[in-house]
Amino acid sequence: MGLQPEGLFSVFVLCYYLTTMLAICLTSAISCAMSNAEAAGGLLATYVTTCMYFGGLYIVYDEIPPVWYEYSYTSFLRYAWGAFMNNHFEGDQTKIFMNSNGTAITILDFYGMEGDVMGNEWACLGFLFLLICIYSGFALAALGFVNHSAR
């Protein structure tokens, strides 16, 4: 697969753990806000599917339509993908992809892993933690303010 031995296993484990915890918090938030399991399952499946498409793996960042590009910042899979990619391919100068001009580029360049956030695995992990806090807050707010009982 071309994974680099320099990649920290602790970053891999932390990213996996944070992504799993975030999925649990997201599921809790949606479940608490919806009135039944069918609605929660439908909304959760729809949101996670859109996160997969706009997270950077299926559609690379440069190819996301401008209307949807801002939405990609809400995708938790974007930050997990960024952390995994930077952890495993940082410093790898192997050029196996071609850009639109026909110039050879690295894996990180092809997937758009650049900038202060997407170019740094620790920033991506920080955004995952921030999203955990946000979704946990949504779940707590839904528990406190949404009433599904009928009188």
C-alpha cells in the first residue's frame, strides 16, 4: 500500500478512536432529536453518505463543486481522512499521480492535503475532537429540550 514506517502508530490509533467516538456522538445526537428509529436511521444514513462523498476520498477537494465545497468542512470523514493521509504519506515524494497539466504530483498533492488544517494531522485530530464536543452538545440539548411524548 505504500504506507510509510515513519507514520506514528499512536496517531493512527488516536484518529481511529476519535472517529469512532464521533460516530457514536453523531448517532446519539440524531437519535435524541428524531421521534422514531426510522427517521433517525434515514437521516443518519443520508448525512454519513454525503460525508463520504465530500470527505475527500471519492471526490477529491479540487473536484468538489463550488456549491458543495463549504459543506465539505462539516464532514467528519474529511478530517479523519486528512489525519490518516498526513500520518502515512507525509514526507513521501513519490510522484504517482498526474495533475491536469500532465505534471507528476505526490499522493498528498493529488488529494489536496495542504494548508494549515488539511496539511497537518494534529489539526485534523483537533477538528475531530471539536466535532465530538459539538455533536455531544447537540445530543444533550436534544435530551433536554425535545419532548417526544404525547399527552
